[in-house]
Amino acid sequence: MSSNRSNSSNGVVTTALLLAAGKGSRLYPLTHDTPKCLTMVHEVSILERLVINLNKQGFKRLVVVTGYQEKCIREFLGTYAYGMKIDYIFNPIYETTNNIYSLWMAREIINEPFLLVESDLVFDVSLLDGMIYPDRIAVARMQPWMNGSTVTVNQSQHVKKFQNGIAGIFDESRYKTVNIYSFSLSSWHSITERLDQYISAGRVNNYYESVFAEMVADCSLSLKTVSFDGKPWYEIDTLEDMAEAEKLFLADKYETIIPSNIMVHTSRISQPLFQQTKGRKMETITRSLPV
């Protein structure tokens, strides 16, 4: 897999948007003074795993919507991470709004196709292979541990309908949304118009799935599904989720480029391993990271 993929005629997505404003209160005490994305799975934070995975897929830019403990995220990433340019948007009312508001805040800073990803996901890097093309949605066949939004899929593997909540019987045609999407620029423009309507109406506590569901229903948004079955992924909301994720993501060795003057720690809070400055001596260190 090439890490030098550029945003050229091959049409791949090279910008990612990470929504990381929430408090992650269900993960207390781990998130007592640390944002959710810096909690650790086998001594590697969710954010570090994400940055490494994006780098391996050739992403060039990461936009992060911050809120709770935003300074920790800025200190961790700096302005570049693994060669990716990092931009930040601070959501000052993160405590009283939901992810629809964080997504809406990115409407002006992003003007290109992009990958939307939540800050509580860990996943095998290969699962992004199908997500680097625009207008895709990551889904997985229903499992007992899953909750949240689901979709039904038509014969062409496009989303037919969004549904909230989980039914007691797992229908073969229903799939769990993994909370990773990719959008073309035209789709993003349509989405921002609809987001404007929601925010203007004061609907800041909705989930962005409400917008996607409405747009799929009126045929103003078309999303092709990408299956996340067959390789490990997990959504971490609770301490129980953390324990299950650690069972899936056993340690393996990756090579990580980090500044030689920064120590590698195994504390419960990740260190700013990716901050890179021109002229700073670099060295390769083997770290324990997930496959």
C-alpha cells in the first residue's frame, strides 16, 4: 500500500476530519482530565492509532474539531503529524451540543473531498482501503454488542434507509454504521446546506445521522457501503468497550518515526510523539502497535 498517494486524477480522498469535542463521560475515570481520543488501548492511544493508519493510507491533512481538554490534543499533534498538516477547530459549546454542531463547524475550513471519522474508533488499517474514495459509508453486519444507527442496503450496495436504535432480531439486510464516512465535494456542499437549516432552527443536539438519513430519503445523498466485517474494529464508549477492544487489538510491532529527543512513555496519557520540526534529528523506534 503506497504512502505517497496524492490528491490527483486517481480521485482518492487525502483529507480527514476527526470529531473529538466530547467529554467521553462514560469512560470516566480515564477521561477525567484527558480527551477520549487520548485514552489508551494496549498503551497506544486511539488518536495515535488513527494518525498512523491515515499516514499508511496516504492522507495529507487532518482537521480536528476539539472541545473538552483541547490543549491535550494540540500538544499531542502539534501542527504536523507524520507529514500530515493538522488544522484545528474549537467548539466552545461542546458541553451543550452534539456531533451535528461539530460537523457544521467544519463547513468553511474543508473545501475538498474528505473522510469523516469519530474519535472513539479503533480499526485495522486495511479497513480504510475502500473508504479512500468519495461517498462511502463504513458498515458492519449486526452483532449483539452493537448499538446506535443502522442502515438497510439495496442490491447495488447503496444505503436505502437510516434507522435509529437496534431491533431485537438481527435482520440480514440491516447493518450497523461504523461512524466513518467519505464525501465528495458536491455531497459536502449539499450536506452543509442541510446542516445550516438544522443549526438555524436550533437543532444543535441532533446527531449528524439525522441529516444523512433525511438526505438519503429524499435522494439528495447517495452512499455506497464498505464492509468492515472480517477485520477487527471497535467503538469505545465505556470501560467494558475498552476491555473488549484490548482483546481484539493485541500488540504487534510497527515502526514509528519520532523525534530523538522525545521519550516513549507507557503512561495512561499519550505523549506528543508526532511533533516534527525542520532540522530536528529523527530516528526510527519500534513501538508496540495494533495490526
